[in-house]
Amino acid sequence: MRSLWHQLEPLLPQVSKPARYIGGEDGMQVPRHGSGVVSWLLTYPDTYEIGLPNQGLQILYEILNERADAAAERAYAPWSDLEALMRTEGLPLFSLDTHRPAALFDVIAFNLSAELTYTNVLNCIDLAGVAVRAAERHDADPLIGAGGHCTYNPEPLADFCDFVVLGDGEEAVGDITEVLRDWKVSRRPGGRAGVLRALAGVAGVYVPSMYRVAYRGDRLAAVEPRYPDVPAVVEKRTVADLAEWPYPKRQLVPLTEVVHDRLNVEVFRGCTRGCRFCQAGMITRPVRERPAEQVRTMVADGLRRTGYDEVALTSLSTADFSGIERVVADTVEGAGCSQVSVSLPSLRVDAFTVGIAAQIQRARRTGLTFAPEAGTWRMRQVINKLISNDDLYSAVESAYSQGWRRVKLYFLTGLPTETDEDTLGIAELARNCVSLGRGHVRSPSVTVSVGGFVPKPFTPFQWFGQNTATELRRKIGLLRDDLRRARGVQLKWHDPAATLAEGLASRGDRRLGAVIERVWRGGGTFQEWSEHFDIARWQAAADACGIDVDSYVYRHRTFDEVLPWDHLSAGLHKDFLWQDWRDALNEVGLEDCRWTPCYDCGACTGYGIEHVVASAVPPAGGSQGTGTDNSRGGEIPVRLLARAGAGAA
């Protein structure tokens, strides 16, 4: 096995964080490579400390290495200091596990969880010594694949990826491995094109080169298969029973500091809350819970093996997990009370109770984060985040009453129909939360974090033209001025210029690939890092490529417009999403479908999962003023679009 360690080791004293590149973590595997074995390099296009905790990559790492016909290693994007040395010394991208050159793998597969990492994807491909554009690769080159939430619109990377996986990867990677193994062993004719043609027949796998793209003027007209055996619409993969996939079994324990440095156990996948801004909640439907006993086992085994003293129970809304209080209690009691901290990262305020707060506080207290998302009840009806102010105040008071002193509130700004009154409602909520805290603890604090809203594919807001960067700055200025003298409130916000670039990449068509490539070739890597991000690079690249940024980002779409992802399916009916968009503009909220008749979104169809109304009592705030849907129809009120602060329709 060829290793580049002897070339890498002398360079490490010259870089800022050499521990990023040495490997050797508890849980690391050294797989067997050879004939009949398909080798995967699972790559996270960001630094080690950001990428290592990613559960998706770790799950696939274990699943592939359990197979006799597969070998999986990991790679992360080298920071700019090591990259410069690598290019000077001729050192290619390498795996962390055995420091094997990336070009020796059969597949280099990227986890795409953020659009601003796209330039890093191109950089990693280039560092591997592989042609950046798929059309220029040879039969002996690795296949470049991708998975993750961003692949629900893979068109901006279509010219660079050989294949893309939609949805859950646990089963898909096995199917892909079998196709590649057969071609590798039998050496069938057809070369690279033949392999890709075969992969296009795997459920959930999209092969961009198998589709032709047509335009009508400056608008996308169609994305259609080139061959009759290539599916016209690629359906996502969905794992029906999460209990069958208790991964990761051996979570990696880093040797250096990383984000989310704790044991992570996924308790369920999917969400039925129906928040209209939330792509993750839409594309991961239906909800699949892990059995509570399996959660307890994974927590106990993981804590014992890793030595961590904190465990995060992860999902899109962890407090909705059946019997969450008992699971938290068992975790704390089973680990020796105060020795283990339990974190519930995605907390719905209307599901957070004094009981949950009491159980968590028995261990070490960490900060609590709640996400009201919008500052007024009217705005929360628009986005279908059906939590009242009283829900928020009750959750915050529950936390303060159990001894917490720090609370973080996350909001979005630039949402459809948002007014200045909605924006200033954020400040009012924050001040009121601090006032509640003063009744329980000394010096309570609230951190308000505000992000600019970016409409994402396969959400009801995919037709919305997002707010301009100028408008987002104005709204943040309103908040900053209003909170200037607010004691105990700290305001943080996301750069509106980065929101613009994210919006460009998230809803772009295949023509955007030229922009991404130009930004990368101009030195624009690590664009998700504020010290590296430069909106001027993106604007200059768009101008040079003839891309009208306003049309891509700020323009409202119509129902009959062809969207870049219309040839893909997240399992949701397009007319359901359109109706939900109209309901949003009419300020009509839809309750969680666990407590109502089915809305026929399409997510449960075909997976053996039926809509079931749970026997439990719905959250107290879930039915306040939601406006039972008796008339889901009519034209979009143009006056409401005009209030959005976006470009012309």
C-alpha cells in the first residue's frame, strides 16, 4: 500500500494545526485494498475540525468497511497553509487513515452540507490530480460522487460530479459498490461511460452526464434523459426502518479539538412539523424513530467506549422523540448522575418542558438554544413555525427556573411578507426573555443570532425571491439600534453578502458551474469562512460568465417555470408545495400532521409507512390560531409579495 506519510511528515511543523492531518483516532479503520474491492475516499470539503463530527460520513465509513467488497477511508480539505506546501512539493490530496493518494481510490465521494463549500470541492478534486470537469476525465480516473442535503439541487456541480446520491445513503452505497465491483472485476467494455450508464439505473443515483439541458432565452426549459433506460425523474432513497442501521457503532474520537466534540446519537430522522423555510424537514420526510431501547444502548456503549462526558441526542426536533424525558433520565442515571451532560441540539420550544429541563440540569449545564425563527405570531404563521410567544416564554422560564443563565435564540430575517414590525418583534422577545430570567437567576443573558433567509429547493418557499443584501443589512440595523441599550442581550448576525452567494448557489442551474469554477480558479476557497469569503469574487465571476445575479437570487418564480431540480424528487408532490406557498402568503398555518388528517404531501407513499394520528396529546402551542384549512385555493395576493422586499416577480 502506497503511503505519502514520508512526504507529509516534514511539512507538518510548518502548518498551524498539524493534528488535522495525522489520523490515528480511536475508531479509525485501516481497510484492506485489493482486486475485487471497491475503494472509497469519503471526503468532507472543509477542515478536519468541521468535518470529523459529521455523522453521515462516519456512518458510511463504517457500513462500507463492514463489506468484503469495499474499503473506505476519509479525507478533509487541507487548510490554506498546508495546501500551499502541497502544491509546492507536488504532494496530492491524501486519505487521513493511511495517507494513500486520492487518485488511487475508485471513488472520491463528497459530503455536501453547505453551498459555500462548492469551491472547496473543486479544489480537492484538483489536489487529487484529477480533471476538475467530468467530461475531461479518463477511464483510469476515480469517479467523483456526492451526497448530502445540497444534492437536492446538484446542477451547479453537474459539470464536476460523475454521480450524485439523493436521500439516505446507507443502502445506496451498497448498491453503488456492487455495480462498481462487477465492472472492476469483469472489465466490461464501455469504460467510464458504461459504468456511469449502469449507475444511472441505481435507485436514488443521478448521473448528470446522462441528461441534456435545454434553455429558452435566459430561462431553463428542460432537463431530460439522453437514453430511454435513464429515468426521467430520479427518486430519493429512504431508509424505512432506522433500527436496522444502528450507526455509527464506533464513533471517531479525535486527537485534537473539533466542533461538537461529544458523543452523537441520532434518535430519529425526518420531521412532520412542516416549517416552510426548512429544507431538512421537507426532504427527510417521513419521520422514522429509532427504538428508545436502541438509543439507550447506543448511548451507554458509546460513552463507555469513547470516554466522552457529553452526549447529544440528535434529530430535527429532539424534544419530539417519544419518551424523551425517560431517555434523558436513563442516560444521566446510568452514567453516574452529574458526570454526564445531555445535549438536545434541536429544541422546539413548544415541546420543551420543565420535566426535560429538570432532567438535563442534573448533569453539567450547558447553554440552551431555541429557534423561534420569527419575531411575531403573524410571521410564524407564514413560515408555519406554530409556536406562540407564550410557548417561548414558558420554555425559557423552564430553563431559567432550573438554573440556566444563558439562552440562545435563533431567528431568520428576510422571510416572505416580513415587515419592520416583525423584525423588531425579535428584539421584544429577547428583552422579555431576559426579564423572565431575572426572576430566577442573577445576570441572565440572551444571545440573539440572526441569519438571512435563503429559499431552498423542495420547500414551499422555493418560488420566493429572497431579500437583497441591502435590505438584509437595513433590517439588521433596525435590530442593532433597538437593542443598543438592552441589558443582557447580545446580537449576532450572518453576513448578508454571504447570504447572497448562498442563494446564488442553492437555486442555480447548470450554468452556475462556470461561476463556481471561476471563483475557485481566482483563489476563492473556504468561502464559508468569514476571513476568506469575498462577495466581489462571486459578483465578478457572475459578470464574466454572463449570469444575472438578480434573476437567479431576487426574482420570484412562477408555478409553470421549470426549476433546476424538477427532474429530481424528494418524495413531495409539487402541487402540495405550491399550495403550501399560497397558504403562507395567506398567513394560514398547518398543524403537525401527526395530529390531523393527512395533507398528502407524498412523503409516506411507497415506503410502507402509513399516516398515523398519534395517541398522545399535541403540544399546547400547536393549535393556537392556526386557521383550520377550509379554503386552500385562490390566487397569490400580489400585495403580500410586494411586502417581501425582494425583486420584481
